[in-house]
Amino acid sequence: MAETLTLKNLKRGETGIVTGFVESDSIREEELREIGFAEGDEVQVLEFGSFGGTPISVRLNRTIIAVRANEANSIEVSRA
């Protein structure tokens, strides 16, 4: 059985596949879907910010975006 992770658990340079969103946070899920996150998307962690590891720079499909740590904790992934 595959290990359940969130985007924040991935290390720099690691790639994952979005498998879903944390159920308890439907408002954040809607916001993340609006900026492009969806099940099956490939996401790669590029960099962690200098101050407490946030923001987290990620490549989502072919777009580079930054997400906060609490947003990254709402995105469930599996390692690619």
C-alpha cells in the first residue's frame, strides 16, 4: 500500500503525483483547485524559503508557483 504524504513532506527535488486534498479543509481545497492543483497532476518541489521553510516553490505541471506551508499540508501526494 502506498504511503500517504502531503506536498510539504516531499524533499527538495522530489516529484509527486497529487492524489487528493485533506478532507477537513474544503475552502482551502477550492482555492488550491482554482490555482491549478488537481488529482493526477505532477508536482516537483524546487525550493524551500529561507524563513521557516516557507514559501515552497513548486513546479506544477509546467508552471512554477509558490505555496505556503499550510497549503502544502492540504495537498495529498504519492511519490512519483
